[in-house]
Amino acid sequence: MLVDCLTLWLSNALLAGEDVEAEIERLEAVLAKAAAPLVLVANEVGFGIVPDNALGRRFRDLQGQLNQRIAARADRVVLVVAGVPLTIKGSP
């Protein structure tokens, strides 16, 4: 199953005023029960400039935390830069 994209999921939860920590925990619980292989897509938002507003900084920080938590659970992590896949974790 392909889930595209965790970044949009997070921004929707944040802008809806959801308890983001609780939503991430719910997502992790669902992922832990998955019976089929999953491919999760997320954007890396921490490589750019620091946002000039509090909401942007909070989103950037939360996205980094979400990416770290999902990567810790994943068997394989691939960063795609300019269309080139770079294996960060697991076998290529």
C-alpha cells in the first residue's frame, strides 16, 4: 500500500487543531498492525530556511519528529534528491 503523503496528513491535522502527538501515536498504532507492505512518502522540510512565523516553525519541527519516528520503525528508508534515491536505512 502506498501512503502519499505524511506531510499533507500532518499539515491537515495541525491546521484542524488536532492533538498532533495523539494523532501520530494513532498513526503508529495503525502502521504497527499493517498486514501488507507499506510505502510511506513524506517531504523533508528541514533542509531549507527557517520559517519566519511560529506556525511554520512548529510545522517544520513536527514534520522532522514525524519523519524520525516513522524512519525508526521502518525496515528501509530512502531519501530522494533530484530524482536520485539515496538509501539511508536498509538494503538498496
